[in-house]
Amino acid sequence: MDNYVYHDRKMMKWMPFNALLEQSDYLKELFYGRDRKEMPVLSIDQETELNYQLEIAYLFKNLVIISYFDDGNIILIEGTITRIDQFYKLIFIDEVEISAKRITNIKSV
């Protein structure tokens, strides 16, 4: 018995229980929740700086890299800001629509 090494199958051991509907939903939520992140909370100073960078990038048509939070992930998009909808608080980068409330960082390239 000295040569025996235990190899854990991690989550694979729970796959046979996937046949139960409730267990299947629970396992999907468990796998989804493992990699999910919370949206970063920005301070008032950070929001002011983002607004300033956004305004400068839009006025001068600078190429920017915007990181925004979407469904548990931080996504990066690069392009020029083509339009800003102040009523709905949307920013359009090359016809891609981003909510201004979800933006976490703006970098000029």
C-alpha cells in the first residue's frame, strides 16, 4: 500500500448526478459561478477621471481601449468613439454599444 497514490477526479465525480434536473441546474450554476467576478466599484474620483478621458477621446477622435464589465467578465474593446447617447448613457465604438455605467477603464492608444 505504500505505492498507492490517490488521484482526485475533482468535479468529474459529480457528473453522474447530472441526470437529476435539480442537480443539473445546480452544477451549471456552480461551474458558472466559479469564474464569475463582481463588478468593480469606482470611486467618485475614478468616475470623474473616466468622464474626462471619455470626453477627450470623443472630441479629438482618439483611438482608445475601453474595458467594461459584462456578465461577470471584464471585456476589452479597441476603436474610436463614434457616438455618445447621453439620454440612455450609451457609448458607441465602431457600431458596438456599451453602457457607460459598465465602463471600468479607458486608455488612449
